[in-house]
Amino acid sequence: MLKQTLSVIAIAVAIFSTQVNAQNKMGKEDGVMVGGAMMVKSKNIVENALNSKDHTTLVAAVKAAGLVETLASAGPFTVFAPTNAAFNKLPKGTVEGLLKPEAKGKLTSVLTYHVVAGRYTSKDLKNGMKLKTVQGEEITITKKGNQWIVNNAKIQIGDIMDSNGVTYVIDTVIMPK
């Protein structure tokens, strides 16, 4: 009797596990964890960034610059997304100054310097590669050991696939000339 009960329990557990695995496969999408949120390919660059606790400053800046619609469009874009900590490295008052309505042009220039037209995954990056940004100036991609760098910013998380491009999390705000 004990043997039969254990067999029934084992079968019930197997059926339940199969159902849970099927639900996970149907209900959850693979992605990359960033700022406590799963970044998934079915969401665009803006939708993914909105969920990241590490990118609240970037999201506020994108909204202030009026770039939400652009970065949510079909693209494709490659975005080098500075974290809140990256913005905190800027001299005191810089972020606040950039977020003022009268600084919208400068803010737009800084933000679009972090965006490249096209979809560049890490497989596409080459040491010494220069990419023209949406802002108009070039950024330089370099590799030091196993570390990819954009100008002076280290890529912390790469190949975050969005529906309209690719996002890279960087540790420093890169500034145009």
C-alpha cells in the first residue's frame, strides 16, 4: 500500500512539474536581467528601459528630450545605455542642468550620442571600430582583454535584444565634443 501511494505521489508530482514547465515556457520569455527587471526581445528599447531600476535617470532624460517616440519606433537602433551610477559620476549639477527645458538641445545631443542606427550585437563589434551616432559624431569601440569599451565607458551588460534593436549597459555617460 505504501509503495502504491508513493507511486501515485510520484506520478502526481511529475504531472504537476510538466504543467509548471509548460506554463513557464508559454508565459515567460527569455531575456537578460537588468536593474531587477527582465529585458525581453518582444519589448522595444524604451519599454525595456522603463522597467530597469538602474536606468531611471536615463528614462527621465529620454522623456525630457522628447525621444521616447523615436526610440520606440521600428529602428533598428543600438543603444549604449548609461546607468544611474554613470550619471552620478558627472560633475554635480550636470544632470539637473541638462533636464531643464532650456537645455533640451544639449540633452538631445548627449542622448543621441549614445545611439547608433542599426543593430550591432557583440559578434559585430571589432576592436578599433568607429560607429557614427545618431547625433552625428563617431564613437570608438575597443577591446581590452575581455572588456569591450565605448569611448571611455565599459560595457557592463551586452546584447540585450529588443524588438527594435540592441541595448548595451555602460558604466559612464559618454559625451560628444
